[in-house]
Amino acid sequence: MNTNLALLLLLAPFLGFLINVFFGKSLGKTVSGIIGTLAVSVSFAVTLYFFSQISASKQAIQIQLFDWIQISNFKVDFGFLLDQLSVLWLLFVTGIGSLIHLYSIRYMHDDEKVHSFFAYLNLFVFFMITLVIGSNLLVMFIGWEGVGLCSYLLIGFWYKNQDFNDAAKKAFIMNRIGDLGLLVGIFIVGMLFNTLDFTALKTIFLTGGIEDKVTMISVAAFALFIGACGKSAQIPLYTWLPDAMAGPTPVSALIHAATMVTAGIFMITRMNFLFDITPDVQAIIAVVGAVTALFAATIGLVQNDIKKVLAYSTVSQLGLMFLALGLGAYEVAVFHVITHAFFKACLFLGSGSVIHALGGEQDMRNMGGLKKAMPITFVTMLIASLAISGVPLFSGFFSKDEILLVAFHHNIPLWVIGSVASIMTAFYMFRLMFLTFFKEFRGTVEQKHHLHESPSLITIPLIVLAIFATVGGLISLPGNSWLNEYLTPILPKLANAEHHLGNTEYMLMAIAVIGGIVGIGLAYAKYIKQNSVPSTDAAITGFSKVLYNKYYIDEIYDAIIVKPINVLSVFFRDKVETSLSALVFGFGKVTNEISYQGKKLQTGSIGLYLFAFVIGLCAIVSYLFLAQ
Amino acid sequence: MNNILNQIGIENYIFLSVILFSIGVFGVLYRRNAIIVFMSIEIMLNAVNLLFVAFSTYHQDAEGQVFVFFSMAVAAAEVAVGLAILVSIFRNLGSITIDNLKNLKG
Amino acid sequence: MNVSLILIILFVGALVTFLSGDKLASKVALFFGLAAAGCSIVLLNHFNLGENISFISQWITKPNVSFALKADGLSLAMVLLTTILTAIITFSSFGNVYKNAKSFYALILFMSFAMVGTFLASDGLLYYIFWELSLIPIYFITLVWGNGDVEERRKAVVKFFIYTLAGSLFMLVAFVYLYQKAGSFLIEDLYKINLSATEQLWIFLAFFLAYAIKIPLIPFHTWQANVYQKAPTVGTMLLSGIMLKMGLYSIIRWQLPLAPAAAHEYKYIFIAIGLAGVIYGSIVALRQRDLKKLLAYSSLAHVGLIAAGTYTLTLDGLRGAVLQMIAHGFVVVGLFYVAEIIFRRYETRVIAEMGGIRTQTPRFTSMFLILVMASISLPATFNFVGEFTVLYSLSQINIWFAVLGGTTIILGAYYMLRMFQHAMLGETNSKVFADVTINEGITLVVIIAVLLFFGMFPKPILDLITPSLEEILNQINRIN
Amino acid sequence: MIHIPDFANATAVQIIFCILAFITLLTAFLTIYSRNPIHSAIYLVICFFSIAGHYLLLNAQFLAIVHIIVYSGAIMILFLFTIMLMNLNEQKEVHKPRITRLGAIVSFCLICLVLIAIFINSKPIVGEYTATGEDYQSIKVLGKILLNEYMVPFEFASILLLVAMIGAVLLSKKEKIEK
């Protein structure tokens, strides 16, 4: 029963993918969209069933399907592990996935290749489910790489534009750098423990006796973390995520905000027992997370592309999650993943709605005053912005506050960095809101003429997500956390952790709230009171130019990695290859030369030949008979 | 029968053959006329044949003579073909001096 | 049931094809190719039932040479690869019209015959003869039916021929030396001789030279790109799909067990050579203009990794290498076929002259993309199974080897996607690109099906090759 | 070791041998030395006859006869005809450089020396043969051996001669001169 249901969970999106690939074109745009949505909804329904089952029984479900890869000291099964963590992840993957599919039916309606869009989306969900429910690291790796492939396909969905293709390629390659790290981590884990199975690994770690392997475990943990960096866009592998905004907006919402980029956090949470015994790596994770949070936030301050702002915001929020992971507060990270999934998906879909209304315009300098034309979009996005800014009672407040709380308990500088990043978040989010929805419309007359609220297929998902963005925080209220309780089987530490709210906590909460309000206030002062609009690209100067150009990180990478490799390639192609080839030909030439010289010996004089023959004969005969 | 070798001695036949053979070699090297070179080759062949027969008698075995018989057949064939070649060379070049035959020069 | 049957089918097939005339030749060749593939599957069945399907008979008394064919799991896996690919390759050529087609198809079958012989032979001299025999057909196929300027083609082909022949001569010398010691060319007898360390080193190097040129490993690869480019696609497929596997197979079957001490002593150097090939090939592939050349260099990178896997001398390394050989055989044939399909329509192999094909043929693009993804070993494709195993074995030797070998994951993605982007994506091309024909579609679908199926269920192949690899590994690890 | 004939006590056979040997060597030398090819041919005939004499001396009558027929008869006629056909005379011989003559003499001496040294140094693998009294070199015996043991080579020899004949005819046929 469970096996079949798990297969249904996994294969429903795959079936949707197949149908859309083979029959999508003949089925028509709406039908293929409905099929795609239904496929994911079926998965969501099955997930709900599993969720209820697991909530009730608190027992993980293990399913073994068949042997996959055989290695000398262990074998890898193709199997599933449905426990609290994976079902939790499945809930929002399939849940938000369904909403975004629904949204896409209308949003992508004008595109000519709707069926392939839904096919890719379904394939993505399929791989994402594989990633989440894989029972061992390698099955997870199938999903891990598979979502990378789908991300590649979807970023480059409008493949006629080579810039988009470049972005897609970049995303894939950056991900692959991380994947290599993950693979190395898998190798070390396999070598050390002779298994890749999560349950078995956990048993090994819990029984202990691994102290002598800690060095190698640290290396493995670091390698796994590199993998997570690639997928979850952390420094130094984050640059693909802003570029990935080249894809259609629902893709950005689903893949690059809510689900795929959280895979790194999922993996680290999955392997929490491994990271727990490697404090050095945890420290690295925390620092990388904090720095990423701040770094991306500063870039986000000055971006003018509405999706780019959201992209850097995503990177920044992911950084905060990694900060939590590095501090060992996995449940907090997971909590933030969930709330972030809601409000960020809502923001992206909202921005999609705006872009849709403006006929493809993404530059905020050409927006403004949309509040009246698009009330639903405005309200939902406002709710999501409040949530992400950490305004009390919205979901983001709880999760972000917990991260900062944990940071404060562990390390004050990290807390400072996190708080500053939060303030910046509030600033740039409201900068976005003010520039987009307030004041006068700054676009062309024609655009103004066409301004309209999006149809209900687009607004319904927005409303649903906004509701969750509001109330999502309820799952882990301070002091009475349903989430912590739910995750206890996964994170054994939680069982004896006590959550009490002291004065420090209240104070920190107050600081965070004030910080958020200060950020909003600054944005208000600048963009409503002073009525300023970001200047044109050429007029940007000073440090904001550096920020606007993303610290020139792309250029630096290009100069120190991509260019040298290409130069090397040309050098190899033109110089090394030809000289190696010449070397081989050299042997031939030398032989030729010897033969040319030797040919001169052949004078053609028979007398000489005979003379040489006789002498030779004599020599041979006398050697044979007389020399002995 | 074999007392002939008792009287003369196999060594003398050997000497005779060797000298005859050497004369043949000398002729091949010394002369430029292809016909004479050919004759020298015949002399060498005969030197060897003679020795065969001598040893055949020495060993009292007929096989040596059989071999000589075959070698004569080969020699006949060789002369026939060889002379035909010479004739055609002569026709083409107008002389049979072997110095003119330098097509093998590399 | 006897294993020599498959050789007979291929040889007779070559003769019959030659006699069947130009019009029928392709179909006759396909028939015999399929018959051979069917026969190898039947043989596999018999083998799995535990029957002895080897064949041995005295061939030459002096020197002591036997006509000995030994079919263990490894050989059978390679034979299956060869026969199935031969059938696929023959079928793939159906869209083209060749002058003197009867000789062309006869040569394909003959080449298949020689390669199957190489994989099966268990007598050193017989193996050597088959090994060299396989050179002759490819020489003519490339020379007569190749593309580009005749003079340049001849230059490339002659270089290839002499180069590989010269390399193989060292192998022959090694075999003769071993024969002096053992008094027989039979592999079992050769295993038994005890060689000193110096002798082993020389034997090892002699074999290495032959195989390094054939595979090819850097820096012996200079013939490869040119020949791949100049050869007709069928020839390129035969070369890259099967022939270079001969070299890799031979490392496992002959080189390592015959000189085990040297292998153990110097394995790091040879792993390093293989890995250098991975990085070098990948980097050179980045900036190739010609599609076939790019694939040639990608092939260089992949076989470098496979060779590194074999020299780890671990079960994982050997097993991964064999898996990767089979997977690479299929994927590279598919990719070269894609190049051919594009060439049939656009008459070009220069990547810059393509582009914008995707709009016109979404189906073809999808199949191409799957092949590209398989070639950069996305999980759930067959290549991943092989590459993962090889990299795992490298990590057992030294984790840095795995990291270096793993750069193929990154660089491979870089050059393949770059190629894919410029060849297929972008603004719609003004030239019309006809959709794939049924023949082309079938060929690609078969290849893709194989890659995906074994990506998820590699167990049958694993079960087939593991016992024989363990046996070989015992020989490699025997104490001298 | 070298058996020097004792002329005082020489038997008739020894004397005949010496005379024949002398004729053989002398005519052989003259064949090479004489300037006129016709003379060479005549000397060669004499040489062949003397060799036939040796065969008779060795009691190989059959071979002697065959030798005379083949060499003195067939081959010499061929030579003579060829010479006459080409109309060769002594003027056609170009002057030989000294180095050639020197080379020829050197190799003559060398090969003499080496061969004699070999034969002197070599040991007979069979000792003195005792006469079995069997007839081994009459025509009858030879014929039996030839047509029993050496049947196949014998037939091959005939094919060889046939081939040689065809070859000779083909080679000496006058080709049409192509313009």
C-alpha cells in the first residue's frame, strides 16, 4: 500500500511530464496546463495522506525498490525514506508546486510552448520529490542533479535569446561545481561507513565509536557543504541565482525561491548527525551563511529589476538559513525555509502578476502607482513584504527572530551581521513596494492604458500564499512549537532542548522589530517623502555603482576563472596540439631522412653490389664456421 | 668403385670445386659483358654439381646425383629465361654491358 | 553452442555482403549484424546457464599457437557491445548513399568480426592478429569514404595507421618475449610465468604503448581528432564506440594481469596520465569549432577517466571502467550520429554555422539533449553508474584523484552545454531543418533507451562482469 | 692433410684426374679471360666436357650423359645463338677500371681462402664408408629413386621447364613499339 502510494507520489508528475511531452501539443494549452497541475495535485494529495499517517504514527516509512549500484564495500538500493522531514518538505514542494502550476496556466497562456513548460515543471517536481524522499545519498543525488537539469531547461525556456541560455548554462555549471563537492562527500561517507543509507548512517552515528574518523568526517562534511553551497546559492557559488531570473516568473517562484534552492538546507538537515560532530565545518557554514546574507542584501539595496531584487533577497534569506544551520539550529532553518517558501513564492508570483500587467516590463523605474490598478496583487505582496521584513505576527517574524535569537546565543558578531541584513531586507523590500505600487505610473502611455488586475487564476494562488505567509508562523510559536515536536525524531537534540522566553529574548525581539520598522521607515522616507526614483544606469556613482554592479563579482569570476580556462583552451588547441602532432610527425620525418640518405648507397652498379655480396658472404661464412 | 676416391681423395675434388667456384666469382666481378657473367654463373653451378657428385660417391648414396639432376633442370630453365631477358635487354638498350643497367639506383 | 559461431556469422556476413551487390548490401549487412547480436544474446543465455562456451583448438604447432576463444563475463559484455553497436551503426547509415556500398558494408562487418575476435581471443598471438586485423577495415573506410580533402585525409589516416601499428609492434615484442618464457601464447600459461620486476616493467610499458596509442591517452592522442573528423560517421562510430574500447579492455585483460608487480608499483603514474587526459581533453574541447572534433576531445577526456579507473587495480575501478566503457560506447555513437544528422541537413560540422535548430525539431533536440546529459553523466543515465564507480575507486586511492577526475563533471558540462547552446538554441535558423526520419528516430531512441534502462538497472551487467573481474583481480593481486 | 699426388707412383686414375682438373680450371679461366665471347663459349664447352669426364671418372655415367646433353648440347647452343644474335665482338667491351680488377682479384682470393679453410676445418660427419657392394649409381637405380621417392619434385621440374620455356618465348617475343 505504502509502496504503491509512494510510487504514485513520485510517478504522478512523471506521468504528467510524459503526457505533456508526447501529447501536449495536440491537447492544447489549457488542457496540458490542467494535466500538469493535476499531476502535482495528486502528489500533494498523497503527501497529505502520508503526513497524516506519519503525524499519527511517528514512524518513518522505508521502501526498498531494487538494487541500483554495486560498489565493492556496499550496495546502493533504490529506495525511499518517508519520514517527518521529507514529508514536511513534500508538503510545501507539492503544495506550492500545485499553486504555481495553477498560476502558470494563465500566466504562460500566451506562450507558444506551454506544453513543454508544464512538462519541464512536472519533471522538476518529479526530481524534487526524488531528492526529498530518496532513502540514501545517491538516490537523493539523482534528484539533486535532476532538478539542476530542469532548472537549466526552465531558465533557458526562452531559448531564442542566447543571454538566457548563457544564464541557464551558468546555473547548471555552478551547480555542478557544488555537485562535485557533494559527490566527494558521498565518496568519503561511503568509504568510512560502507553505506550511504540515511537510516543506517544515523544508526552508526548514534551508536558512536567514530571518534577516530572525525578528521575525515570533517572533510566529508565540508565537501557536502560545498554541494549545498552550489544548490542553495551561497558564497562563492551564488552568482547563478540572480541570473536565473531569466526564466519565466513561475519558475523563479517555484525553483529559485521555494523549493530547489532549499535542497542544500534539506541535505544538511538530513545529515545533521554528521555535521553535529564537526564544529569546524559548522563554524564555516555559519560564517558563510551570515556573510552571504549581508552581502546579497547590500546588492539587493540598489537593484532596479524587480526580479533581481527578489533574487538577491532569496540569496540573503538562504544565507540566514545557513547561519541557523551552522549554529546547529536545524529546526529553525527548516522553519525559515517553510515561511520563506510561502512569502517568497507569493512575492515572485506577485511580481509576475505585475510584469504580466505591464507586458513584460521588469524595471521598477518604469513602474509606480499600480496600487489602484492591481489591488489584490498589491495587498498580497504587501503581506508578503511585511512577512519578510519581520513585522510581528506575520510568519517571517517568528522564523527570522528565532534565527537571530540563536545567533545571539552563540556569537554576537554573527547576530549583528544577521540583524543588519534583516534591516536591509526590510528596506529593499519596501523600496520595491513603494517604487512599484505607490506614486504615479512612470511607464509609457500605452502600458498605462493596458494596466489591469490579473485574472483570478493568477490571483487565487497569490491569495492562498499570502494567507500562509501570514499564519505560517503559527507552526512554531516560541515556547510552544509544533514544528520542534514534529521534528524531534529527526533532530534528537530537540527532545531535551528547553524553550523559555526570558528578558533577553524579548529584548532581542524588540530590537529586531525596531530594526525592521527602521528599514521600512528609511524606504518610506526616501521613496515616498523625497519622492526619489533610482537614477539611470549611467548616473550611478560611488559605492552604489559597485553595489549596482554586484561588486563586480561576475566580472572577477570571468577574469580569474572563465577567461584563463578559455585562453588555456585556445593555447592547447593551437599550440600544444600542433606541437604534439609535429612531434609525432617528427618521427616520420627522421625516418624519411634516414631513408633518403640510405638511398644514396644504392648506386645501381651491379659490380659493387656483387662485391659487397661476396664480402658479406665471406664474413658470414667465416663467422659461422671459423669464429668458434 | 669407390676406390677411385681412395686413389684421388675427396680433398682434391673439394679443391677443384672451390677453385672452379672462385673462378666463377672472379668472372662475375671481373667481366662486364652480361653473357660472360652468365657463363661464370654456369661455371659456379657446375663447381657445386661436381662436388655433389663427388660426395655422392663418397657417401655411396644416389641422392646427391638426384640433386644434381634437379639442379641441371633448374640451370636449364634459368639459362633459357636468363638469355631471353638478355636478348630483350639488348634489344632495348643496344648493349648488354651491365654497367648500363643502373635502373636500381636509388 | 560455441562461441566461435559469432565470429563465423560476422565473417560469412562480410563475404555475403560483398557478394550481394550495392543495392542489397546495407540490408544484408544489417541482417547479419542483427544475427550476430542475436547470437551473442543466445550465447549470453547459455553462459548464464553455466555452460562452457569457450573454444580451443591447436592452430600452429610451432610456434605453439592455439585458436583459443574464451568467453567469460567481461568478454561477453564487450562482445554484446560490439555486436549491438554494429547493428545500430549499420542501421544508422541507412540514410546515406555510398559509392561501392557492398565493400563498405562488408568492411563494417569485417571490422566487427576482428573486434569480436579481439575481445574473445585468449591466445596472445591470436589476439594480436585480431587486434591488427581490425585496423585494416577502418583504414579503408576512412580513406575511401571519408570527408574533406583527399590528400589531408590520407595524411591523417596514414598517420593513424602507422602510429597504432608501431605501438602494437611493442606489444608483439612483449608477447614474443613472454612466449620465450612460457612456451605458449595461452593466457593461462602466460599468467603462470614468474617475471622479475624489471622484466615486468618492460612488458608493462610495451603493452602500455600499444594501448595508449589505441585508446588514446595523452600524449599519444594526436591522431584522434583528425581521424574522427575525416572519417565517415560510420567509421567514427566504429572507432570511438568500439575500437578504443579494445584498448581499455586489453588493459584489463592483458596488461594488468601479465605484469602485476609493475602495475602495483607504477599505478600512480598511470592514473595521473589518465587524469591528465581528463583535464586536458576537457579543456581542449572547450574551444573546438568542429562538432566532431569536440566530440573527439570529449572522448579523450572520458577514456582518460576510464583508464585511470582501470589502473586503480581495485574491483570498483575495473567494474566502473567496464560499465563506463559500455555506456560511453553507446553515448558516443549517439552523439556522432547526431552530428551526422545535422550534417545531412546543413552540410556542415562547424558549430558556428548551426544554431536555432530547436524550434524546427523539438523531438530531435530532446533526444540530443538526453544524449548530452548522458554524456556528462547525469544520474539515472548509464554513464553515471560507470562514472560514479570509477570516481569512487579513485577516491579510495586518494581523494584528490577523485576531485581531479571529477572536474570532468564540471568541464564536461561546460563544453557540452556550450556546444548544445550554439548548435541547437538561439534564434530560429533561416535554413530549413527537416525533422528526423523514422530510421534516425529509431536509432536514437534505441540508444537512449539502453542508456536510461541500464542507468536504473545496471544489475544484469554488474552480475555478468563481476565474477570475471574478480578472477582477473586475483591474478593482478597474485603474489610473485 | 692436403693430399699431394705423387706423380712418380701415380696410378692411371690419378693422372687422368690431374689432366682433367687442369683442363677444367684452365678452360674455365680462359672462358672468363678471353675477349671474344665466341671464344669464351668454346672454352666453356671444353670445360663442360672435362666436367663430364670427372663424372665418368666418378662412375656417374648417367649424369655424365645428361650433363653433356644439357650443358654442352642445349645450353651452349643457346649461348652461341645468343652471341651470334647480338653480333658481339671484342671491341664492345669497355675498359675496366683498375678498382674493378682489384676488387675481383681480392674477392677471388678471399672466397678461395675462406672456402678452403672451411673445408679443411670441417670434420666429416661420417667416417669412411664401407662398400656395401650395392649398386647405387646405375641408370636403373637412379630411375627408380627419381620416379619413386622424388616423383613429385621430378614432375615439378618438368613444370618448371615448361614455365621457363613459355617465359623465354614471351620474353624474347618482339613487342610492337608503341608510339
